[in-house]
Amino acid sequence: MTSLPDHPNIMHPAPQYLQIALATGRRHSFTYLPPTSLPHNQALVAGVRLQVPLGNRQIVGILVAVSDQCNIVATKLKKAIVVLD
């Protein structure tokens, strides 16, 4: 089975990167990818709570920003688990 090559006239959605504040004692946000279970028509807005993986546990964080650019390679990022709000 072969995959189709990218066509220059087809619009691919830009990946979204989530900046999430976590209660870790650090004064910066952490970058995550949206959860797989997020419906395509659901917009994420600042202030919603998300459950995310951190180390070997799962914690709740607050979304502070959504961006379409990130200086971290996407393959290094983890996905948020679920939107709670």
C-alpha cells in the first residue's frame, strides 16, 4: 500500500500547541498537543482545565494559550489526556 504525496493545493490544518499551567512550583507553562478525543469542532479557550501526563502521573492543568507554532519538535511532545471543562 502506498501513501499519496502531499498536494500543494490541499490545505492541511496547522497543528495546535497547548500552553498549560501546572502546579509544579515552576513559573512557566508546559507545551502539550491536544487530546486525541477532542472533536474537530471543539475550540479550546484559555481557562479550561485539562488532564495531562507529567512523568509517571496524571495531573490537572489550566490552558493559558493555544498557538500554531512551537520551538519543540512535535514528536517530543505528549498529548493532553482529556478536556475537563
